[in-house]
Amino acid sequence: MKTPIKIGVGFALLWIILKLSAFSFNVFLTDLKPFVFANMLFVTLAISIALYAKKRQQPGSNLLEDVKTAMIPGVLYAVIVSSFIYFYYQSIYPEFNSSKITEIELRMNDEVAVADFRKSNPGMENSSSDEIREKVMDSMNNYYSAQFTMTVSLLGLLLYATLNSLVLSLIFRRVIFRNV
């Protein structure tokens, strides 16, 4: 197995272990920010380490080869982590999505919240409270699903990995391996 593939799989497994450890110890179950930042850190580290290892092995490469080398661990990481996220919210911890939907249901039972929602959405000025509740709950049921979460995480990680690959490839070429 090539080094960039090993690095991408390794960091993905590290993030999965981190997420499962947090679940086991009931830490950060409802707070997603630490895991989003860990994702960003691990993608950046995977890309950087893969680029560094490749540049050490083959110093005479062009920018396109560097971007390709950087994309391999980033894309692999994104696919593995996003697939795990689907299974995590579908099978391991489906209570997260149901608890979020329950919170929104409780909030929508308050007439003040419905009135605020009506004011903030001009298309629903003439809708009844029941129609607003129904529309909000339908959209929230789609929003808090394992498929939607996986899709958003996959798109976000792929975009982040792509941009990171370009930027880090340029940084490695212009700063770190300037004289090689």
C-alpha cells in the first residue's frame, strides 16, 4: 500500500477512535465543534505528512503531482470518515437526531416561536400555526437524518481537502522545498 493511502486511512481511523471514545465516555455527545475541528486538523495533517513523505522520496516533481499526492489522503479520509458518520448516526447513536427533533418540536409548540418564525419567513405570513409546524418538522426530519449528515460531511471534507491540497502543495513548493 502506498504511503499517502496509509496516512489517509491512519488519520481516518484515529478520528473514528476519537469519536467512539467520546461516545463511550459520554463526552461531547451533543457538541459537534471539537469533532469538526479535529476533522480539519486531521485532514491537514494527513495532507502535510503525505506531501512531506513524497517530496522526501521524489524531490523532482511538478505542482500537479504534488496536488495529486495531497488529494489521495484527503479524499480517502473524507470518504472513510463520512461513511462512519452515516453508520454512527444511523446505528450507534440515533438518539442524537431524535433528541434534536424533539427539541424543535417542543420549541414549535410555543406560539411565540411560531410567530417569530412567521415573521422571519415572508412566504409563510398567511400560513396557519399548524401548517408552519408541519413544514418546519418536515424539513427538520430531513435535516437531522444520517443520510443528510453524511452528505454534508462528505461535501465539506472534500471541499476542505481539495483547497487544502492546493494551498499546502504551493506552500511546500515555495517555502519548505524551495531549493530542492
